[in-house]
Amino acid sequence: QVQLAESGGGLVQAGGSLRLSCTASESVFSINVMGWYRQAPGKQREFVANHPTGGRANYADSVTGRFTISRDTAKNTVYLEMKNLMPEDTAVYYCKLTTGVNIYWGQGTQVTVSS
């Protein structure tokens, strides 16, 4: 069972930046998708960004131009660089790994943006 460990969340003022990290506990099947979702209080979990192996990054419209996803395959790690954060970015951010038939989720990391 692959486990995902997230880190990097916290409290930041509007306009600030944070960098989230997510590391898989073991090497996973080489063809996979690693990405980020978020869930704000009272709302459904929503897609933020993902990065398929050997493919292009994809972003939700709401974060395009402000967030950047990147991967370090050797470290089984995916990063989410978040800039120009806004109060509406406040949510629990979850890492997701998809390996063909299997889907794994991290435990989530809280991001709070104050106005």
C-alpha cells in the first residue's frame, strides 16, 4: 500500500506564497499521474493541478498563472508552488496518485490565506 506524505501548508497573508510537497512511500509504477486537489469548508473536493508522467501539467482555471506543479521522479515527489495566494485558496490540499487501476490520497495539509 503506497502512502503519500504531504507537507508545506500553513497560514499566509493574501499575496503570499507557499510550497506544498507530496512524497510517495515507495517507487510506483512508472506511468502515473500525481496531482493536487483541494476542499474548502462546505464545498466539494476540486481539482487543482496534475502532472502525468512524461506529459504536460494541467491546471484548474482558478489557479492558472499562479500555481506551478512539478515532479521529481527520482524522489517520488510532486510539488505545488503557490504564488499570489488569495483568501479563496483557503482549503485542505490533498495529494493524489493514480497508477492505472489504483488511486491513492494523502491525508491533506491545511492552507489558510488571510485577507
